Amino acid sequence: MSRKGETMTDPDLDKAYALQTPDDNRRLYADWAKSYDTGFAADMDYQLPRLVALLLAEIYQGPGPVLDLGAGTGLIADNMLMRGSFDIDALDISPEMLATATAKGHYRRTIEADLTRPLDIADGTYDAVVSSGTFTHGHVGPDALDEVIRIARSGALFVLTINAEHFETRGFAAKFEELAPKIGDLEHRSVNIYGGKATADHRDDQADIAIFRKR
């Protein structure tokens, strides 16, 4: 999918999948923030944020607070707020992506944080946690789920997407087995990440949507 002569000011999905460190993420998404919605998300017919929002609306009664984990430019919130009124906070590693999200006016507050490190958020803060595209090929692995569960209250709903290609190989399947005493009502749904307009290279990419509650 990369084009000859492409630079880091022309980010694409292949570059995002190649990310390895928090600094890699910050650099790439700083370049991508302004064009992400109208470029990548539109061109690839990116479906995951809408699917996550639909599942949340199907199960969750609100009003929150809800944490949008790896919120990026706020695509989940774009879709959530078409279906109800929620108090939503956005967490992301990229200040530039958060600035784009903030400008939409959807969020109660934004939190700049790296999910591979402890979060400066109190235990039991959130009634629901959603995420689209955060648990993928990049630096955020399954161990981040421990901290994410800590900051949710008992009974909180989770709707998290995980790239299907790495669900087994990066240890997410094993992590959910380990988390069994802490979570309940676990359900996995396999979905297409992109719609019919996506380029051939990634048209068939799939994600696992993990839906569960904290015990």
C-alpha cells in the first residue's frame, strides 16, 4: 500500500502496523492527526469505531462515565453520540490526535497517556471502556488490560477490538484465560475492520471484538 517516495508526513496503514515503541506512535500520529478522518478512515471505509459504538448502545444504558481508550481523533465518540448522551473521556498517547478529537466537542476531558505504563487514574473510575484499533500490531500488548480493568468499577462494560491476526500470537487469548477470575459474560465477535471501499491489501483484515464485564 505504500507509494514510492512516501515519507513520514504521508502515513498509511502499513506504517501504523509496523510501530514498535511509544515514540514510534507519537511520531506517526503527530503527522496523521489532521488527515486521519478524511484520508485513512474515509478511504479505507474504517468500520470498527461504528461497530463498537453500536455494540455499546445495544448493551449499555449510560450515562457514563465512559473511557474511549486510544481515542485517536474521536471516531467512536462520533458514532456514540448519534445514539445517546454519554459522559466520555478520551485517552491517547498522541497529543495531536487528542487535539483533533477535542475540537469535535465530544469529550468531557482528554488524557494523554501511554497504555504500557501505569495510568494516573483512580481505581473504579469508569462505568464502561471502549476501544477501536488500539490493540493491534503496535506497542500495546495484552498486559495493558490489567491496568484498564483496574480503572473500571465492578460491573463495568468493556467493548474492545483486537486485531485478529495477533489475537493468538501476541498472547491475547492466553491473557483472557488469565483474566477469567476478574471478568464475566465474555463474548468474542469476529468482524471485518474495513468496508467494501478498502484497498485490496487490507480489505479482508479482521478484528476480534471482546465484550465483557468486570466482576
